[in-house]
Amino acid sequence: MRIKNFRKKGISPLIATTMLVGFTVAVVAMVVVWSRGYIEERAAKEEVLANTKLKCENVKFTVEEACQTGDTLDINVKNLASQQIDSWILRIKGDAVEATEQGVAIKGLETKEINLGPNDYDAAAVGIIQTVEVIPAIKAGKGKYVPCTGQMLEVRAGC
């Protein structure tokens, strides 16, 4: 039997190097294109958040009265500035602490009453309300609100 001697040839080193460089350039180009879109999207979101936080600087309000009657809590809030307040975060402190969010919007220079009933907080767990922390929130996007924690007021509940 005769063994055939095949001469196997691979690609030349020059072609292999060119292919590796081309593949690397293609991968880097894809990463750059993807990251540019990601960074632009992230920057746009951060810009909206920063602008909303700046609006928090213009928020000024006062709580005229916080009154507990049975299982209900009525809070009279007066907006002292022209900046609209879109939502509220309320921390009700009694025997327990209960946090709730209310979507009551108050336009500039307007007074409104926020009414909380048994469906809004656990009145049995809280018991007699001692204080309420009122934190305004500004709308930053679809269903997104930024709390203005620097503008928080704590008021005593009593009638």
C-alpha cells in the first residue's frame, strides 16, 4: 500500500493577521455603537431627574391642620409657591409607623385637603396619630415621581 502524501496548507500569516484585525475592529465598532445609544439614553434620563430636583427648590407649602377623626385623617395643605405639587408621601406616626402615597395634585397658590381613610392606611395598627411627615413629590415622567425630601414638614396631629 502506498501512503499518499498530501501537503496540507493553512492560510498565510498575513491573511490570518488581517482577519484578526478586521474581526477586532468589527467588535469594537459594535460596542461603540451600542454604548453611544446607551449613554445618550442614560443622560436623557438623568437630565429629566436633575430638572425635577431643581423644581423641588421652588416647592414651598405649609400644613394648616392635621386632624384625626376615628379612622380618617384630614390634612389641609396650602401651596405657597407657583410650582405645582403632583403627589405626596405621608408617614403617619402613632403606635406604629405607616407610609402612604397620595396622588393629590395641588396647583400653585392653592389650598387642598388630603383625606385618608381606612383603605389608605392601617388605622388599627397606627392607633392615635401623634405626628405626620408630609413630603411633596414632583412628577418626573410617566408614573414617576421625585420626592422633595428637603421640603419635608412634620406636623402634630390634633383638632
